Amino acid sequence: MLVIRRRAGEALVIGDDIEIEILETAGSSVKLGIRAPKSIPVARKEIHVVGRQNQAAAGTISPLAVENLLDQLKSPSLRPISAL
């Protein structure tokens, strides 16, 4: 991991078309400004990780499991709440 020290108002460049500027520092937090092409996704890491987990979970459902769930939902034993 490359570690670079920057102050508010300073920036760093990644490649030819990504720029990260330090906008503000306060205590233990840093406010960043990121300039990147729209074709490059930029997201906080925790959002990125959750997205990957959701994609992985969605990919593990078999067509048979979906069919079984649909059959259960169509079951006459399931009555709408308004009918209770």
C-alpha cells in the first residue's frame, strides 16, 4: 500500500484521468473530492462490498428454488391479510 500525506487543498493523481483532492480535514475525518470519468465507478468500500455480496447471493438461487417459492405463494392455504 502506498501512503501519501496531503493537506487540505492538495491533490493526487491516479493514471491520466483520476484526481483526488483533499477538501477538508477535521479531527479523524477527511473530506475528499474525486474527479474520474463516468465510465469508472467510484463508491465507498462498504457499499462496494455489500453490492458484491448481494450479487453473489442472487447468483446462488436455483431455478428450482424459485419455482418452489412461487408454488408456495400460489397455495390456497395462503390467504390475503384482508380476508382474515
